[in-house]
Amino acid sequence: MRRQQGMQLDERYVPYLQMAGLYHLARLNDRWFRLDEAIVSAFVERWRPETHTFHIPFRECTITLQDVAYQLELPMDGHYEFLGVIPPPSQVQKYAVNYSWFQETFGECPNGADEETVRRFARAYIMMLLAGPLQLLQSWIFWRFPRFRPAGYDTFSWPLASRWSGYNPSGSEKGPRVQMWRLRIDMLQDREVSQLLPKFI
């Protein structure tokens, strides 16, 4: 979810991001926490595509729309808008567009662009903001599994994912850390999963 090179936030996009209810995410994107590949990998191994759930020792669980709303403060309604450009078939693999084409096409909005062009580039920027689900997964893990939360990040903030801003996981070798997380997940007990949602006054 960190800002991609070539997809810099252009001030001309700000009104469109505000209209889409995503400007807070663009600002959060500038100071997003780092991905802890070991814990995310250990959870991804437990994903079952046939049920769209993570299998942990005593139940199945998944990220809900409510989780997305709380973690990222994303609006759950609104209108879908197109980019106005159809990628060539050679740049589409199944349901995904090659990032290189996306970056070449929308990397930098031209100076003097008309309003419709700026709007298209702003939509592309929004799509790039939402193209990093692994940070959402990591934030969800930290929230739903309090035992796995890093120490020293107790400040409660909104959206919840901003709580981990500045988190910097261990730089030690990934393999042993994945094995450690597998073991910790295997040892989870039902009482260690948080069902609570935050309450805001």
C-alpha cells in the first residue's frame, strides 16, 4: 500500500480524492507502515479460496466489509467510475492489468491537462491506492489477534490502520520468522481472537 513510484500524488487529484472519500487514505499512504512478510505469509498459507476464509486451529475467519471500513475508513457506497482507457489485451492477465502499462499510461498527469484528463489520472491514482491488500491483511491480523500486535503501538487512531504507522518489522531472515509465526498460529486459542469492534464517541 506504500505509494508506488511513478504514481505520485498530484495536487490536482485532491478534489477527486476528497469527493471519493479517499483523501485520508492518500495522506496515510505517505506514512504507511511496512509489511511484515513473515506474519502475512504465515496467514496467507491458511487461506482457502474455495471458502474465502483463513483456517486457524479452531475456526475459519475472514476480513469483512466492516473490517475494511474500520481499518481503512473506506466508504462502502458510491458510484463506480471508469478510467476512460481500455488496456490492450496483451496487457491484461486474467482480471489484472500489468502494472508497467498502468504506470506508463497514468504515471504522470501532463501539465496543462484538461479537467477530464485530470479526473482520469485521479481515478488511476485511487486504483493504485487500493492495489495493496497485504497491508490491510496485516492491520486486520494485528487488530483481530491482539497477541500478535507489535509492542509500543497503543495509540488509538482512526482509521485503525493508521495505528501501525511507522511499524518496522524485524529485518532478520524471513524463513525462520515464517516458521515461528506458523507455530504461534497453531497455538492460538479461541479466547485470543478479538471479536470487538471499536466504539467511537
